[in-house]
Amino acid sequence: MSVSDMFIALQGALSADQDIREEIRKVVQALEQTAREILTLLQRVHQGDGFQHIPKKCQKAREHFSTVRTQMESLKTKFPADQYYRFHEHWRFVLQRLVFLAAFVVYLESETLVTREDVAEILGIEADRERGFHLDIEDYLSGVLTLASELVRLAVNSVTAGDYSRPLRISTFINELDSGFRLLNLKNDSLRKRYDGLKYDVKKIEEVVYDLSIRGLNKEATGGAGGEK
């Protein structure tokens, strides 16, 4: 094969790769739009009487996740099944965002931490990497860390809305998350930096709880007053 023929073949391979990436980008853009719609919906729990409509907003968000599952099915067809990590960077950010949104919905519904397996099911992908397009562990953990920051904000807004028991429950939850992350040996630099932010979330929620204590509102909360889940 001549040098010219070699480079013609290489150009063909480059073009094919670029076509795959372009197809992936189109689906990822659609996923990002759906994620924005879910986020916009869930952000309303922070506003005014939003706490009274949490079940309805969670139900609506779950309806949007059906669109996510359809889009994920499309994404799976855009690249060879054995080249997940070659193209992973294209959907990594939106997948982490979707993990956070799924985790937020589950927390609002039950005040529990969603498992990686359950998130994978919500998104319509696999938890086991051996079975194809899957939820990478680090993507799951990144989404959970984003949840912690969102819950601190929810705690502050709960106080504003007169719900004094919710911040106490959130404090317990975030401290349990912190304890869980301390069990991990994190070597990924970006994930490690994200985890460092959890320390500030712990500090912020402690300040909220301390403020409730100083004002005597924690006694009111533990005595049965405060908002509903």
C-alpha cells in the first residue's frame, strides 16, 4: 500500500469517528434539554408553597424520565457497544446531572439515598458494565454529591417556609453521606475535589441546625411541628 493510500484510509477512519461523535452529540443535546426541564420542575419545591406539592412534582419528574429512557436507547445505538469509555466524555456530564435529578426525586419521595442499581433502572441503562451501556460508579457518586448541595439549599428554604423538622432530617442524611464517602478510597482527582465540597455542605447544614437550636425551633420540630415530608 502506498503512503497516499495509507493516508486515504486513515482519513476514512477519522471521518467515520467524527460522524459517530456528531451523532452522539445530537442525542446528548436532547438529554441535556430533558434534564433542564426536570431541573426546572424540581426547583419549584424551593419556592413559596412548593413543599405542599412535592408528590405532584415528583410524579411529573418521573414522567420526564420516560423521555430520558427513550433518549438513552437512542444513544446506545450511536457507537460500538465495546467502546463505551472511548466516547464516555460526551455524555459524562449530562449523565451525572441525571443521576442527581433521579436521586433528588427519590429523596423527596422517601428521604432515602437511591442505589446505583435503582438510578440505572430509572435512566434505562445497566448497573453492570459487563452488560453494556452502564452507570459508571464515579458518575453515580458525582450525582450524589450534587444532591448533598441541593439538600443544603432545601434545608435553608425549609426554615424560611416554617418547616423546622426537615433541616434536622437533612442534617442526619448528609452526615450519613459524609460517613459513607469517608469509607471510599477516592483516587479520581475530579471526584476527590467534588467530595471536598461535601465538607462545606456538612458545615452549612450544621449552621442551619445550630441556628434552629439557638432560636429554640429545634424543640418545636422534634416536638412534632414542622412541615410534612
